[in-house]
Amino acid sequence: MIVLKRILVATDFGEAAAAALDYGREFARTFGASLDVLHVAENMIGRGLGTDGFTIDCAELQRDLEAAAHKHLDELLGEEDRTMLHAKPVFMVSNAPARAIVEYARESKADLILIGTHGRGNLAHLLMGSVAERVVRLAPCPVLTVRHPEREFVVPDALVTVAKA
């Protein structure tokens, strides 16, 4: 028997993350689980931009980035998500998004993590790495990675009824 009480969807607001959120909603409905939707914003202040003694004050940029991320995160979850799925938006700031996702999953006792992946080519993967791959390696629970576009397995209930007939 599979028991899922808390599902975590990590989002960067991209298409693959939107597909992962669709899957997360369906898992939450199917298993009666709660849904946490996490966005990890980059810490511009901690990164320290500048060269040769010239630095940029990133405090205002950081505030704008965080405000936009909070707004987008709140817009992702509708009233049905919040009432029926007990969905909650979660916002963190970090320069290590994979570690932040894993840390939140561990602290919140998530039973499943869903995360979008871009499916980059070998060279791009070598140069940039993959947050999803790091989450898979470090996660305290199973991780479902979702690419977009991909063979969809979440379909509207009406299509399921037609397929069974």
C-alpha cells in the first residue's frame, strides 16, 4: 500500500514545473494528501555582484525578485487547491536550490517530491548541472521528475470514463 500524506512540488515557474504541479495536484487528490508548492529564489545579496572594487547594491533588486516570486507563487494556487488539497505556498531564498528543496522536504516530512526538469543536452548539463538531478540524489523520499512536453498521464476524468467504455 502506498501512503502519501504530504506532497511537495518544487517550482521555478517554468513549463516543466507547471506539469509537475498538475501531477502534484492529482496525487494529492488521489491519496488525500496535502500539497506544498515551494519556490526557491536566488539570494542576490549573498552572491555579491561586482568586479574590481565596484559592487552593486542588490537589496532593492532582491526585494523586487522576492515580491514577484511571492505573487507568482500565490497565483499558482487557486481556492480549490487551498481548501480541498490544503495547498500552501512556500517561499525560500538560497544560492543552493537543490539543498533548500531537500532540506524543506526533510523538515516537512514530505512523502513525495515532484520537480520539473528541462531535459537539457549533455553540454548544457555539464556546464550548468541539474537541480532536479541533485534533488534526486539527496532527497529523503521518492522524487518524480517531470519533463514538458512529455507523455501525459494526468487526464481529465471525462477522458478516463470514455477510455473505459
